[in-house]
Amino acid sequence: MLFQFIDRINEVVGRIVSIVAIIFGAIIIYDVFMRYALNDPTRWAFDVTRQLYGFYFVMLGGYALRHQAHVRVDLITEMLAATPRRWVEAAGYVIFFFPFAWVFMTRSYEFGMRSYAQGETTYGSVQLPVYPLKMAMALAAALLLLQGISEFLKLVLNRQETPSDA
């Protein structure tokens, strides 16, 4: 089904992107070693790790939604039976999630394209291009929107699948 395909996409993206945490952790350790052990700090490490962290953070939104790791306010829904809870959650997707995700995706796309057109770079001693990170925001928003569609379909079709099923 469609929701299983979307779930698999976000699962694969999440697992691949999680490797970025190891990379930026290694860069930070390298920079600390260079700075304090050899008294030769890097010029590029701060900017690179900041961009990698931003990429890591935005790209895992769909993965986090797939694993129900986003913050939820369950004050009302926890008191409801299963069927009304599903419908309230589905309404929440329609009223709140889909409009937010759509605006996030379209505005991020415009944001990234403007950055690319301007050739925007960081202001540090090493000028790194900023547009890849800003374009990643649009991709992340699209993945988040797709995962929202998957979660909505699961609610409407009453197909609650555990993340380990994919």
C-alpha cells in the first residue's frame, strides 16, 4: 500500500541521515583535538558542523513522525475510545498538520531557490554554500508531508502498523 511505501522511504532516509551525526561528532572531536592538543584550531569545523547539524535536524522530521517521536498533546485524546481517538487525530492532520507541512515545503523551496540564485555563502573564514542546506529543508518538508499522508491513511483505514513492520 501507499503508506507502506512512504514509511519505507522515511525509514531509509532516517537511517542514512543518522550517519551524519557520527560525521559531525567526529569533526567536533577533531577540532577540539586540534585546538587544545596541538594549539592549531581549524577554520572550517564550526561552519561545517553547524550545517551538518541543520541537515541532520531537518531531514529526520519524517522519520520522527513515522516513529511517533514528535511532541503530542494527548490531554483530550487519551480519554477517548479507539475509534473517536483515530478520527480526532485524523482531523488534527487535516486542520493543523497538512497546512503547516504545505507552507513549510513551499516556503522552504522558495527559500532554497533564492539562496541558490544569489550564490549565498556562510560568513565565516571559510565561505561554504548555504543553498544545499536550504534546499534540504524543502526535501525534508516533502518527506514530512508524505509521512503525514501515510499516518493519516493509517488512521482513516484503521491500519496501525508498528515501525518495525516496514
